[in-house]
Amino acid sequence: MRTVIRSGWEEVVDWDGTTRLLVYRIEADAFLKHMVRRIVGALVDVGMGRSAVDALAESFARAKLMPKATVAPPQGLVLECVTYPSPSAETLAPGMQVSE
């Protein structure tokens, strides 16, 4: 089970000011193998009219893969940031201390 915290598309103006890009950003507590590629592929399928929005919503609700969904290629997929929760005294090994 993974918890998606944020998910959405952003329209970005390219460096020359003329080309527009669509960037998909997702934040979660962890990712499954090919999870982001499958989500992006399914969203593109819906946007291109190859799948229905209802099918995507049902797939998410049932936590099942969409049948015949496109898997987006890995090119352009970037891991932007990894964050970890701050350690607490309860999560440290015995004898270790949290430094301020």
C-alpha cells in the first residue's frame, strides 16, 4: 500500500518562451515498481481518448491495474527529491541520540 500525497500536471514554458511542456509531478510515501510510469500512461490514454475517465477512476478505487493501459517510457522520468522523517528517540537504536 502506498499513499499518494500530491499528483498533478503542470504546464511549463520552455527556456525560449515558446514551447510549452506538460510536467507530471507526484509525491508519495513510497513507489512501487513502474507505478509512476503506469499512472502517467493511464492519464495520457485518458487524455488521448483511448480510455475513459470512469475506467481510470474505477481502477484506482479497486487498486487494480487498468487492462491494456500504456506504460510510459522511462525517458524523462526524474527522481527529484527524497525526504525522510526526522528521527525521534523512539526510532533510534539503543544508545543513540538525536542531535539538534
